[in-house]
Amino acid sequence: MAQFPKKITDDPYTAAVLIRRLVTEQGIVYWRRYLTAFALMALAAGSTAGATYVLGQVINQAYVDKNIPGIAMFSGITVILLFIKGVATYGHMVILTKISNAILATNQRQLFAKLMRESIGFFSERHSSEFLARLTAGAKSITDVLNMLVNAIGRDLLMLLAMIGVMVWQDPLMSFIGLVAVPPAMLVLRKLVKRIKGLAFNQFTGTADIMETMQESLQGIRTVKAFTLEETMQKRIDENIAIVERNANKMARVANRSNPLMEMLGGFAVAGCLLYGGYSVVALNATPGAFFSFMTAFLMATEPAKRLARLNIDLNSQLVGARMLLEVVDSPASEHSDDDKPALKLSDARIELRDVSFSYRAGETVLNRMNFTAEPGKVTALVGPSGGGKSTVLGLLLRFYEVTQGDIVIDGQSIGAVSRKSLRAQTAYVGQDVYLFRDTIRNNIAFGKPGATEDQIIDAAKAACAHDFIMSFPLGYDTPVGEHGTQLSGGQRQRIAVARALVKNAPIILLDEATAALDSESEKQVQEAIEHLCRNRTTIVIAHRLHTIMHADSILVVEGGEIVEQGRHDELLRRSGRYASFFRLQHHDAGTLAPISATA
């Protein structure tokens, strides 16, 4: 079938479409404020035009009529008009700034809200610095575009029309001479717009690359220093900065390429006006005041005329950032809101996986028709080699991903048929890589249950074996944990995470190698905290250190996305299968080969 060429309307992010959207979706909300700003701009333009005209009268009073009282009167009128212009200019600038701040805040909130509706898979394919760039530069670009449009219409266009009005009033023929430079200038500027679009896009992505390198270097500063990567990271960011610098220089050359020609054309226009105006005063007995007033208006009209001529270039430069933000906001959320679904209602908290299959990518099966039941109030452990699909099970239970085939059922309810919010509200998760927010210990625990009381926070910390070390700090629960919790040790971070899960008081507990990265002493303390957390709750735990799950009620050995063995610790050791092999290997590596007939 023949392919028809794309129409301009097929691209939802052309300059015309973007401008219309920004005006109708965002600018129109503040139309009353914009109307007030336009009125003040008109007042400023009128005052400027009036002052320009009055200056000519001052010249006539001085050089033609020799009238000192007249000079004083028109001078006083000039002062009043310029004062009115100053007040009007202040007023409309303040109004536009307030509107810009409101629109900027709205877009930043909107983008963040959209990101919170995305799935885990969405973020795994992108770098966080990309969203920082969209949040900052993209949101600001939208306000810059609207400000350009408002200033172009309300300030520059009105000022230009007012100045042209004075010019025409003083001398229509000389006004025509002054405007001959406009058509050739517009032809030159049209050719530069396409080039600006590409450069502006490269500038945006280059800035995002700089942020990416900076963020990774600072967040991984321990690794950078441990592996003496300072020069490597410096070289990388130097290259990123050099690319942005070169691109910025190209943009400067392209954006300002029209200036020499415009100045030359403007020079011809000024020269023509001076020649004709001088001739009119000398040979045609025109008043010097009219000539002075005309030239003042003409020279004052040049700046708004230049800004209007460059408007297309400047708009296309800023529209790239606006597009970057709107592309994310407009895209369908990968984690659709399902708050209209019924809430999960728990009685026993029995979890069942029924023929569950899952793939992150087509043709790469991670789970293959997996079946098991996590009994209420008991501990079910998943063990096995890395890459077997254990962590994927927890991701599916939290609905970070949706099952490809089969179903996960809790107390007879398919988790796909209930709202995510109700599912996650009744589930507490503690992982190996604990994430603490840059806040106090108190607030990091309270994140498990917004609105938690001080007593609930302290009780959770005590149960997590964290209260004593917290109170050893001078600020106690008000101690800042630093970015990612770097001011605490690994064991302390893990116990804070357990306390956060405890204060939630959820009936389902998911643990993903919560002690794998700890030393023996810290592991013992965290393990004691976890015992408090799991008591009388349905628990699914992933562990590589098999001695931490020896007392689990059920142990499932997961390999290749399937359960190859299932039973209690002593049963599995007697079978001398995969579990016994893992257990024997770990004890041999630890230099403490234990008898296989261990008791539960």
C-alpha cells in the first residue's frame, strides 16, 4: 500500500501546535492577569509615544518660538509621561513574573505527578538526569515562550505601533523611507529558524548529559575515589561540556547572524530619514521639532522591531524545551490508575501463585508456570542461584510488573482485580539496597505510616533493635541520615528500614536479601529485628545466606524461573538435592562444614 507523505498536522509538536497548546491550555487560565498586563503595556507604549511627541514640541518652543514658559510646561509633561511609563512597566513586569512562577510551578508539579504514575520498567530504561532536565529546563521553557508571546504583542508590538503613529503623524513620506528595511530582514530571518531548532535540541540533550555525569560521579563518589576514577570522570564531563560549549557557540553564530545585515539595512533607513528630514527642514521649511520627534520615535522603534523580527528564532529555540516536557506529560502512563477497582480485603493473607509466567522482554522467559502457596502467618523462603527469578516474584506481588500469564491470588482475590494502592498499603517491603531519604531518622521511619505518632515510631525502632543506636546520637531521632543514608552504617540503615516496615504494621512482609550485605554482627542484629517484623505475618523472604532461613516454614528452590524443590530445611537436606548442594557449598566456603542432618 502506498505511503502518503506526512502532513504538518501529523506531528503534535510543531511550533504552531505547541504555541496554540501553551496559550489555550496554560496561558488562558490567567487571562484576567494578562489583560491587566496588556493594559499597563498599552499605557507604557502610549506614554512613550506621548513623550516622544512632546520632545518635538520642546524643540519648537526653544528654537522656533523662543518661549521659556512653553519649554517648562512641555518639559513637565515629559516628566509626568515618563513617570507613568515607569510605573506601568513595573506593574506589567511584576504581573508577568507572578504568572510565570505559577505556570512554572504547575508544570513541575504536573511532570512529577506523571512520573509517579509510571511503572518501574519505565525508569529502568532512562537516566534520572533526563527527568531533572525536563523538570527544570522544560518547565522554564514553557514560561519563557508565553512571556515572549505576551511581550511581543503587548510590549513590542504596541510600542512599535505607537512609535510608527508618531512617525506617520510627523511625516508620512519619511515613515515609508524608514520601513523599507523590513521585508529583506524578514526573508533572512526565515532561513535561520530550521537551523536553530536542531541546535536547540542538541543543547538540551547535551545539558542532560552533563547532569548525568555530574550526578553519577557524586552519587558514586566512593567508587570513583576507590578506583581512582577522578581523571576518567573529569575527562567525561570535560567532553560533555565541550560539546555543549561548541553547540552554544554555533547557536550564538546562527542566532546573531542576522544582526549585521539588519544593522546595515537599518543604517540605510536612518541615513535616508536623516537626508530627507534635513532637506525638509532646510529647503521645505519644516519645523526642527517635527524632525527631532520623528527621529526619536524612529530610533526608539528599532529595538522592538528587532525583537519582533527575531521572535520566530527565539520561540523555536525555547519550544524544544517545552516539547521535552510535554512529551513525557502527554505519553500514556505505564502504570494506569486503578483506584476505581475494589480494595484488597485480607482475612488470612494467604498468597498463591497459579501458573505464573513472566517476561521482561519478548522471548526471554523469567518465570515459567510457577506455582506455590505462602501460608498465612508463616515464612516462605525463596532460594537459588542469581537470575532464577526470585526478586521478580516480589516485583509481581507488589505489581511493579504485571504477570504475562497465570494469576497471583491473595485470600481468593486476584491482585490484578484490586487497586494497587490497597495491595501495597497492606504489604511491607525491605530490600538489600535500602533507600533512605535525605531527612531525619524519625521521618524516615514515619514514611512507613504517614501520620505515625511518636510512640509508634519509637516502638517500631525498639522492635527493630534500632532505638539504642539512635539515642546514642546527640540529636537522637532528629539525626539527619544524609543523602541515601550515607551518615549511617549498613546495619543501621537496614534496621531503620525494618522499623519503617514495622510501623506500617502490614499483614504481608516481603524481604529481598535484607541481610546479604552485612557483617556477622550487624546481620545478627538485623535478623533479630526481622524476627519481630515477621511474627504472625505472611512472609516471603529471598536469601542467599541459607543459614538465615533454616527455620522457615517452607523453602522453595528456584532455578530458571521454576520451583525445582520445596520443603523444610531438614527435609531438603535429607533429599541431597539442589538445596543440600547449595547448603554444603556455603558451609564449605565458610570453612565450617556442618553435618547435613541439621535440625529445624
